[in-house]
Amino acid sequence: MHRTANPLLAALIATTMAVAAAASQPLPFPPKPYTAVAITLPPASTDESFTAFRAALAAVAKRRVYTELEPLVRTQDFFWDRDFGQGFNDHTFDPRRPAVDNLAAAIQLEHRNGNGWRLLAAFAAETTIEPLVSHPGVVCAPAQPSYNGVAFARLLDATYTGSGDWAFPRADKTPVRNTPEPRPAAIGTLGLHFVRFLGFEGPDSMPSPGRTQWARIATPNAKIGFVAPGSLMSFTAERLCYIKELVGWRIAGYIAGGN
């Protein structure tokens, strides 16, 4: 089995799933059937100290107390990858300000009624981690699955697609519905394999597509359907990174969603 390159890593996929595609629009080139490429989901971390740290992070995210977040963030060498801002402002990395302030800017902690706190809570719930090769000693969550790289490359060639056109489910037997809502009966299920990603159902201006929007997908038999928010991941998904120091675990950095 082959591990995908880390984006920086290389890209949880090489173009971003953050570009929303309205499901009501017809596809110029309807997907054709494809051969599913299997994935193996990463195991959960067994480090009890990391579990305890995630619990502490979840508690802080629930209380939304900035001063309690600060000691959970590494004070030196904090990094923010895929910083797409221009110049020094509230939405770009600034080496002159404290690490916790850069983290707050990166995840837009207090924007949209505290959306960043909800994101921290979601990261705290992630149990899988993997090394970030560009930063020794650092691990990031969530981890990526394993898969056959040769088979995936053949899939891209056969479908004339790039890695950004594909996603993978976070769990086995993910329900697929014919409309982007939970009420309709499932028209099928996704197994543990790559799935053709066709965009998100919802307004393009919606922040962080994927966390609250339904994903439009094509199954291996080319049937179009929708899966619930948060059910899929891409190679370019945002990730929170950690390091274990003498004083314990700390947040070491953030990788934004996108290329």
C-alpha cells in the first residue's frame, strides 16, 4: 500500500474541495462509470497523553476562553501553511505576534459567531494523526488513508481527472441520497474507496464548504447522489498539527484548506 505525499504534504486533494459547485447546474461532461480504488482508513492514536490533550482542547473550545487556549499552543516555531492572505493583517501569518494570535487568525476564531471555536472542537474530536515530513516531530490530524498509488494514478488517467476531483469517505457504508437532505431513503452506500467529487450543494459564499454542505458525488456506476456534511475528505482538507514537548502536547501549526 502507498501513503500519499503530505501536502506541503502534497495536498487531503491537489485542487481544493473548497470550490463549491452548485448541484442544480447540469454537468457539461457527465461522469462515466469508473473502477473504484480501495482505501484503508488510518487507525486511531493509542497515545493516552494525546487523548488527554484532545479532551482539554475540546473543553476550551466549548468554553470559548481565549486565555485558556494560549497555553495549549506552542509559543515558538508555530507555523501556518497555505496562508493565502496578502501582507500583514488579521488573516495572514505575522511572525511578530504571539502564536495563539496567529492560530486565531488562521481559523478565524471569533468570525461568524465563533466558527473557529467550532472548528477547534471538530479537530479535538479527530483521533488519527500522522507525521508531517516537512516539520520533524510534528503530527497532523486527521491522518490520510492508505491506498494503492499505482491504481489511483490509473484511475486519474482513465477518467481524465486530477486528484482534486476525488475524495474519500471517513467511514465505511456512508449513505448516498438522491437529494441533499437526510430525510430521503438512501439510494446506495459508499464503501472504503475513492469517489468522484462534483462539488458542494449550497451557496458559493458559504465559509468552509464541506463542514455544513452536502457533497455531490458520482458513484462507481456513475449514479449522481449526495452525502452528508463532513462525510468526505480531500487531500487538501485543513488540518491541525501538534508536537509533544517536555511539558506535554501543544498545537504546533495549522494547514489551511486548499492547494
